[in-house]
Amino acid sequence: MQWQSLANALFPLGHTIGEKECLLSGTGQTHQETVAVVGTTNHAPIGVEIALAQAAFVLDTLRQHPLRPILLLVDTQGQRLRHRDEMLGINSYMAHLGKCVELARRKGHRVISLVYDQALSGGFITSGLMADACYALPDATIRVMGLPAMARITKVPEERLTELAISNPVFAPGPENYLRMGGVQGIWDGDLSSQLEQALLHVQNTDLRSATGKQRGGRQLAQAVIDAILADQHVLAP
């Protein structure tokens, strides 16, 4: 879906969202409130400029509009793979963006994200997955690492990973698999404005993704590992 059509569907009461060099920013109006909107389009690679611009938008929202909810619109091919960005420390810029989103949450801003086209790699982690809740459209493409790249890193044959992806959502891309793992809270279809308003009404700032993934059968061990670590910390606490 083109971002213009998406913005109109999310905010039929009006919005001021605009695009500049693949960066989306502005506000949208729901029946209850004004929403701050920031994100990317055109499968934007997240370089130092976009990471800083998104972080600045979040900080400006904190300063000028306390408690205003923030919607992150996700369409990215991941972090920009350039020597310049690596030398400048792109990881620190992306971490800065993630910290700004976390600061907004701690200051009482509800933060949700919507993957409306493509979400890959670190660009997704520091935006969509940093939100209180991440949602996706049915045709969205979501993956942290493609199977060919995963095969090179893990040394597991790609054919074997393809077999595993049939039954294990951890290895498979797509919003349905991320829904099963708890990474995506829900898949929006139909009346997007109503689903946005409902999501804003039911935001929780407690991270329940591991527990949700266990309930949905997509991640069986993550919550058990977390519980074991917490139990050990309790035993070792002075």
C-alpha cells in the first residue's frame, strides 16, 4: 500500500503527514485525539540521517506535546550498508533512535507501530519492534534475516532451513509467522482507522511478546528461559 492511501485510511478525519527523502512525519486525527506519526517509505535504508531525523521527531513530540501517542510507520530494507555509515557508527545512531522511543514510553506516550510494506533487519528492530505493540498489514513483508543469509551465518544448509520454516515460524518470514511468535500483536485488515483507535485504547507498556509467542505456539522456550533467569536472580539477590 502507498503511504498516501495508508494515511488517508488511518486518518479519515484528516492528517498532516508528508514525505521528505523517504522520511514520513506529521500528525493524524482520530475521534479521540491527535497522533504523532513518523516513519519511512520506499523501502528506505536506515542511515544516520533518517535515524537522527526520526529520533528528533520523537524528542520534539516529548517536548511540545506531552503524552501524545506516537505511531511508527514501517517500510524499510534495514540499515544502510555503506562504508560511510559504518564508519560513523550507524549502530549508535540506531540505538539512539531506540532509546528515544523508550524515553517516550517512560514519559507516558503510547507507542505503536504498523508495518505497512516491508520490514527487514535492524531498521525494523529499532522502530517497529521498539513500540509497545507492533501491527502489520496482511501483505507486509517481515523478516529479520533471509534464509540464504541465515544459511551463510549459521552454516546450516538453506534446504534444511527451508524445511524448518514450514513448521517453525522462527525461520519463516511474513506477518502470520511473526504473529505466532508474538512479535506482531495483530494483523489489520478492513477499517484501519477503527483498528488504530482500538489499538491506542488498549496499549500496554509491559513487554508480553515472549508470553504471547508461547500462547500462540510460535515460541515455546523464550518465556521459560526468562522465567528461569528471573528465578535465579531472585535466589542470588542479597
